[in-house]
Amino acid sequence: MRRKVVVSINGEEALPVRAIPLVTGWLFSPDAVAEVFGRRCGEDYHFQMRKVSTFRIRDGKVVEVFSKEWKHAFDELLSLKAELKARYKNDEQGYVEWKKNAVLLLPEGVFVWRRQFEANFAEDLSRVILIYEEYGDRELIYDPIFPGGLDAQQVLAGFVSSEVEAAARDQVVEAAISGPNPEIDSAPPQAAFQAYSFRTRTHKTPTRNYPLDHVIRKARSNAEEPDNYHSVWAELLLLAALERPPTPLMGQVEGEGIKYDSGNKVKFLTKDALRKRMNPSAR
């Protein structure tokens, strides 16, 4: 079932944070939403959203949700992940249940301004190569197909009354709340958005590839199962163990991961980070 998931606050379109995984086709997963807006993700993660803040309505006014306020959602998502890993033998078995439950652990009534999100989504993705990129991955779908067990009422919780929701099946939902003019008080100046067009991609942002992209591609070409992160990780360890490992690899440190030069400082790639890099929608 499809349903628009954009709300309108004082005439400005907003996107509930619960809708972000659906709108992005799960490229921006629920745990990534909590990590990014809680400012917990590393600099190498493909989504940074540095110019995007989250907001909610308090006492009839739009107020910012601070990064520290995301901690409970982050912790609950970690707990859900551990619970499902203990219950199911592998990730695939618990993935469907995770998609439904993880979205509902994101806070209701919290949103981002749509134009800000679109601009930064395009900007962030312009800097990276998605290893498993498919046609349409860089598009945003505002009338997404809902997975079983999840519906629009749950995603839009905290924004509209049942009466407003029933009357707006195929329209942008007018939130049953009010706040200050977001153009003045919350959103960046209009000019800040004119440099970007998500649909036309008219902006010119220099492409900056992830420093490990070519090494990961090499490891995948050597791996027996190039789509299996366990197999690719084994090949990366072999490359890191070489007397002269390929740039930017610098070896392996037990308990830390694969050491590499990011260009301005030394960093570490973990097996879990590789998993998320190879499949951004994975938990």
C-alpha cells in the first residue's frame, strides 16, 4: 500500500524521521537515522547530514531536537538488534521483523524540513560510490510501499489526528499543530536551497570517493563470494597483511580492525563497518 508521508507545518513541507527509511528505500536505515542525527556516525559514513537538524513541536512552537536526545532511540535500536540476533540464526531471518520494529523505535512527532533533507541527501551521496548501487537508489519516494506490519498511521504518529489523516489519503498531510514560520525561525535561507536541485542535480559538488572504495572492490574481485561481507573481509585481511599493502591500508590492529590512512588521519575499518558499507540498509 502506498501513502504520502510528507506533513505540512505552516505551509512548509516536513518529513517525519520515521518516514526516512521508507522514503530512501531503506538506504537510510532506522539505526543510521539514530546514529546520524545523534551525531554518532564516523566521518567515513556516507550519510552525514551536517546541515540538517531534527525538530518537534513543543507548546505550539517548533523546537530543535538536540543530538543527545537521540540516545534513547540509539540504545533501543541496539537492544532490538541484540534481541533479534539472539532469536534468529542469521540476519536474513530477523530482517523483516527488524524493518517493522526498528522504524517504531524512532521518536514520533520528530521531523526534518524536506528541502534541507533533499539537498543534503543529494550532497552526501554525490561524495561516495555505493558498492551495491541499484537504479533509483539516489531517488526519494514520498509515497513509498509500506512493508507488512507497518502503516502510515504509525509513521505519521504525533502529527495528525485520525480525522485529518482520513481526509488526506492522497495529499500532503497538514499537521494538526502550529509553530513559527520555519522559513524565518528554523530553516536555512531560501538561497541556501537554490544551489541544489535533487531532481535535476544541477549543483556541482566535486566527487570525493571513500578512501577504501578501490581496496574493497579489489577484495570483492578476489573473494569466493563477492556479495558476502565475511568473504570480502577475509580478503581485506590478506591485503592488509601484505608486506606492502595497497594504499591506503596500513595493516591490522587486533581488536581495532584494519588500519588505513584516510588522507588526514589514521582510522580503522571494522568488520561491522564493512557490513554496513556493503549493505547500507542492513541493521
